Amino acid sequence: MADRRTSGPTLEPGWRGLVSDLASDQRAFKGVPWSKAMMWLFLLSDIFIFACFLVGYMQVRITTPEPWPSASEVFALHLGGRDIPLLLIAIMTFILISSSGTMALAVKCGYERRRLATGGLLILTALLGASFVGMQAFEWTTLIHEGVRPWSNPWGAAQFGAAFFLITGFHGTHVTIGVILLIVMAAKVVRGSLAAERPGFLTRRRGRYEMVETLGLYWHFVDLVWVFIFAFFYLW
Amino acid sequence: MARGEGQRHPIGIYLWVWFLLFVLSVGSYLVDILQFEGYLRWSLITVFMLLKAGLIIAVFMHMAWERLAIICVVLVPPGVLVFLMLLMALEGHHVLASRLTWLAQ
């Protein structure tokens, strides 16, 4: 059989392409850098972790005979003499979406070899992510002062606190790790390590702008998880 | 795609998706502000959520331009999670019914 290149117009599209890709030697994911394929597989495992948390939350919420605390009242923000439901959560949602937008633009600028624009957008993404974590810390502090604990709360079903701290805590950890990675990547981009293909200090992998896209996948995933948490935990 | 070439798309599509994500988020926030209840609330929340997730995965994560092999590897396994969710919901309603029957007295 003639050799099948990993790129170019010889790759078949559609279902025939799927079969020949998966049946091929050495690598199944044609045209995808291995680091990106591995990031996708990591995210796949992370999907399952978050899904287990959310399904567990659904389960305790269904099975408890006590009323579930109303999220729109619990997370209301007192502004101008009245309570505005879910205001902080809405702001956090917009901030995270904006950070996803700047990340997508950073990936695009990276492939266009615009070093400073990429670095600046990565820094902006990191700042938005950090402010998201800051607001989450504020939210946690407020709720803890109001007496929410993983085993009890003043409004209803005791499992509310456990689900809240577990799910938002795990998501916040992901955001924090993402912010650290963004800062590291921004430093690499700005000092020209990716353009010059210099090996990294930890893994010795040669710098390439695909790394920005791989990190972008992680960051968009964090935003993606928030979409589900926002819908299921705060709105449902 | 050759090495180093990467995903290249016009900037307009990113800005459009960004804008649409804002609109959809406003929509799902309005569901709470306007205090829709019952099936209307749940279906609206779900529709907005799935549209946002689809836009993020398809455009921001470039899934729309990937080959079918990686699309299937990423998107098919989470399908079983829907099954898990349905099973647990069924079981949960059963647990609630037994609790109300036997623990309420």
C-alpha cells in the first residue's frame, strides 16, 4: 500500500477517513499534534470527573426530602438597597466567557507569529481568570460567614454546602492552575522561546506555537465546565 | 495540516462566537430574573447551556475543523454520561419515595 502521509490532500474525509485513521499504523489522529491529542484525552477524563460530581449533586438533590435552598436567593448580591439575584455569578460568567474570547484570539495571534499580541492576550486572559478566582473567594467567604458548612446550612437540605464547596472548589482549582499555566506560557511567548523553538525548562520540549493552542483547549474547557455548573447548580 | 501551520480562521468568527456567548448568557440569566418556573425554565436553561457548550467546543476549541477520528473519540464517550444521569435520576426518585414512605413516620 502506498505510504499515507500524515498531512495533505490524501487524507480522506468523513467516515471512510475515520475508519482508515483508526486502522492505520503508529498514529490514529492524523494532522493533530500528539500534545493536542493528549490534552483532548486528559480533558475527556476530566469531563468524567466533573460529570460524576454533577450527577452526585443531582442525586442528593433528588433524594433529600428537605427543600433545596433557592440559589437565586442564596447568591443574591445586596446592591442599592435591594437584592439582585445571582448578580455576582452572572458577572463571573461574563468574565470567564471574555477570558475564553481573549484566549481564542491569543491562539490565533500565536499562529500568525505576533509575539507581543499573543503574550498580551495571554496576560489579559490570566488577569480575567484571576479576577474570577477572586470573586469565587469572595463568594465562599460570604457564604461561610452566613453559616454554610459542608454538613449544614441555614436554609434547607444539608447537602447543599457539600455539593457547593466540592463542585465550585474543584472548578476554582482548575481555574487557578490555568492562570499559573497562562502566566508561564505568556512569559515563554514574550521572551521569544516559542518563536526560537527553545527547549522548555522542565520537559525540554521545543517551543512551538501549538503549545498556545493546547493550553487554550484547557482554558476553554474550564469555561465549558462553568457553563454546566452555572446551568445545573445556580439556575436549576 | 502540516506541522506548525495550525488552525487558522478569520477573526470575525471568534468575535461572533464571543458575542453569541454573551447573548446566550444574558438569556440564561434572564430565565432566573424573570422567574420562569417548571418545564419552561428547565428547557430554556438546557437549550442555552447546550448552545453555549456547542459553540465553545466547535469554534473556540476548533472541534469543527478536526478530523472525524478525534471528534468521535472526544464526543462519543461522554454520551454514556447521559445514560448514567438517567439511571441515577430513576434511582434517586425511588430512594426519595422510600424515604417518604418509611422515614416520615
